[in-house]
Amino acid sequence: MPIELNEKNIKKGVLSLVLALVDILRDVLKHQAVRRMEGGRLSGEEVERLGRALKDIDTAVEELKEELGIMDAVRSVREGLDGAVGEALGAAFAQAEMKGSNAYAEKA
């Protein structure tokens, strides 16, 4: 099946990729915020401000996806990126494991 490329498809694809990356960054920010809260490095006021800021980011990103009609496209791009990263990490861990077992065999 040939892929039809036109300006609308390209714009939708680029916007979907950008918002998928924003989703990933948002997840990283949330994870980091939780680590800082659990580590006791934030005051109560800072936790409140951070929570509001993250909620505002969530709202803005979801509104953009809806307004642009790219919710499904962003989800698809995100799933593809998650899969690619998972495969890359799996390959890297497997390679490191092989190197580790080779080093152990050489010492024995």
C-alpha cells in the first residue's frame, strides 16, 4: 500500500511526533518530581506549585491534541517510540550481559 504524502499528512506527522516527545518529557518531569518529593527535597509549597504546573501542562497538551485532531496519531507515535526504545535497551542489556559473561569466562 503506497503512502500518500501531502502537506496535511506531513504537518500532522510532525505535530504528532512533537507532541509525543512532549508527552515523554512530561512523564520524565513527573517521575523526577515524585523522586524529589519522596526524597524530602521539596517544601509543601513547592509540592503544591509543582503539582499545579504539571496539571496545567497535562491540560494544555491534551487540549492541543484534541484541537488538532491528532490524539490517535500521537498515541501511535508514542507507542512506536516506546517500542523502539524498549528494543534498543533490550539489545544494549543483552550485549552488556554477553560482555560480562565473556569477561568472567576469561578470568576463569
